[in-house]
Amino acid sequence: MGNLYKNIFLLTLLLLSVRQAQGVSLRVVSASDAIVQLNGQTNLQVTVVNESAEPLVSLDFVLIVNKVKTGETHVDLTEPVEVFGSEYVLSLPVSADAEAGSVAKQVSITKVNGGKNESAENKADFTLLSVTQLEARRVVMEEYTGLWCGFCPKGEAAVNRMSDEFGERFIAFSIHSGDVLECADYINASLMSSTFPKASLQRTLNYIDPYLGTTEGYTEICPIRHDVERLMGVPVEAAVELAPEWTDASESQIRPNAKVTFRLNSSKARYAMGYVLIEDSMSGTGKNWAQADYYYLDDDYAKRFQGDEYMDEFLHPEETVVYNGTYYIPDFVNRRVVISTLGIQRGMANSIPQQITADETLTLDHEMPVQSTKVQRKDRLAVAALLFNANTGVIVNAAFAKVGGNSELHADAPTSPGRLSEAARYGIDGRRLGAPSKGLNIVRLSDGSVRKVIVR
């Protein structure tokens, strides 16, 4: 019996030594690009899969540039990751390069829990952007909608809320399909959603619910706000500004006057600029201009939106008409409608030079024709300038401004006396006001239009 226990003990030691020698298999799935200010450090997000039953408590990794490896960096996790067979995102510390620029790299996890990483898939490619200054990102939401779509008003409500909440950091426009405001440019670029309502954020979260975002279930009001906040929290490598103006007295062309300031150097940059022409407060009469509204029915689905003041105009519209058994809101005022575009897919070819120098501002000499017969009032036109990563199609940063005026898209929208009420009031600093306050007040009306009011 004694020999039996002794043999079991020796076998256990042998198995433990073999296990330690074999290490743990941690498969690297992908790594996200990272941006960091010179002389600083950031966290590289690496998605992994633990292919062993052993909890992950520590790891070592190296970075590889042109097949040259850096020294190993050791990371002790604050809490063991007991994830087996599922994806998990690690945050690994990386430092900026010595000079501002964009460098393609690989990250390789070499050790796990002190032993060799046994996975053959232990590397992932990423790009490290080292910049002179981190720029704040303006998040772009492309809302896909249609007047015939009875569920689409929730996208309108979400955009109205976030426009008020985030101000100029949030740029949104509505792309129509199947109605009088249909945007052929998006259809021709194969960007139009096949189902409605849908939205894309920054071209990184594509064709998601315009109210829920990536959240599942109606557990709170307008949860897509969290997706927007997360994207706003990621800095970028370039600032974009514009001041669009008419090029001629006939108002047939717009010069966006876009300016881009990159915070890195590159001799083979892959950026491109695209433009979107937008008209605000478009409306008409008759069925073709009425907005289908399924929320008027007060059924279980509509009740999910009770308590959201931005949905009130659809839950309790002042007036409805019925066409073929469906409720519609007549004479609906359509905000931020896309009229036409330039380079909407991934930007216009050669619109940004390949040679860019950190902290130098590029002034872009582009012109945008205004030829669409859809335009109702030219004094309500605005332009959004979108800076694309031409390789990935992601929107890096953006800017928005009214043509020949300030950046308040809805400032000059007409109102209908007797039918509109004040929905919200803000001070010049963007704070919401409970009552009129001396000075300039910005008032949002129940139709979504905005007025600037001087309170004396």
C-alpha cells in the first residue's frame, strides 16, 4: 500500500511538472489600433481566447516591428480571468514611439502564468499612432429612415435627444429610402440599409438599432447614448473644421472650406475627405409627406417608450390621419435630411495628400454642386465634412456647419403658431434651463426646430 501512495505522489509531481513545462494555450484573436500622445502610454486592447482550463493570472508579451522584437513586458492581472473557451479583452500597456507617426506592429503573447504560451496563434497586427496632441472626436450617426416606416420615429427621437445632450460633439443626419426624400447617393454607394430603422455610428458600429444601439432590450431610455459616449471617449489623430459658403450669386455651388490638422507625420497617409449636403425642416402636404407612426397605437410595444419625452410627439401626436389602416402624422417636419454627397463611401480619391506633417493645417479646395431638385430652401442648407480612413472606411473625425452662417442647423427653421410648444431651453454654455434666463437662450420647439431668443 505504501508503494502505491508513493507512486501516486510521484505521478502527481510528474504531471505537474509536465503541465508547467507545457504552459497554457492563449489564442490571440485580434488587436485594436491604438493612439497615444508622445512621451505617454496607452492600453492596447487585445482580444484573446483561453484554450486551457487554467485561470489566467499573468502574461508576458512582446511587440514586433519589421520582425524586430522588443523586450518582454510582464503583466499581472488584478483578478484571475476564469474564462475558458470564450473571448476576453486584455488591456496591455504600450508606450508612444519616439516620433509622431503611424507604425504597423504586431503584439505577441509569449508566456501565460509564467509558462510558454502553447498557442500557435499568439500574434495579432495593429497600428500604433503616436501623436503630438490627442484630438477630441465628433461622433457621426447616419440614421436610415423612411416616411413609410412606422417604427422609424424612434430614431428621430434618439437623434433629437443626443443632439441636445452632446451638442457639437454629435453630428447626425437622416438618409431616406423609398419616399420623396430618398437619397440616391447612398443607394448608389451600396451604403443603404436593407431594413429599417437602422443607424451607423462612425462606420464602426454599422446598421444597429437607432434607439437601442448595441444594447438588447428596452431596459432604459435611449441606450444608444452609451455607444456614442464610448466612441466620444476615444481620441483621434486629426481635427476637422469647416466654414461652407456659396461660390456664386446664383447659389449653385458650395465651397466647404474644410481644414484638417493632423497630429502625426506620414509619407504614405491613407486619408480621404467626403462631404454631405443636408437640408433641415423639409415638409410638404399629402400622403407622400406624412410620417407613418406605429407608436400611436398605445400597444405593449409603444408602452416601452413611455417616460421618454422625446417620444411624446409620436406616442401622443396632435393630429393623425389614416391611410390603408396605418396611422400617419400629416405635414411632418423632416430634420437634417441628406440631399446629396461627395465621396460618401470612403472619401474622394486624392482629396488628402499622402505626405502630411504633424501640426500643419491643410486647407482643402473642394466644391460641392447644389443640383438636386429636392432642395426646398437654400437658407436651411448645411454641410458635414467627414474625414475617412480610406483603407478601412472608418470615419476618423468630422465637422458640421450651416452654409454661410453659424453651426446651429435648426436656428432658422420656421414655426407654426398655435401648434408648437417649447420642449427645452438652454443657455449659451449648453446647460439646460428651467426657466428663461437673461441673455441668449436657445429654445427647442416641439417640432424639433430651434430658435435663438434674447431675454432682457
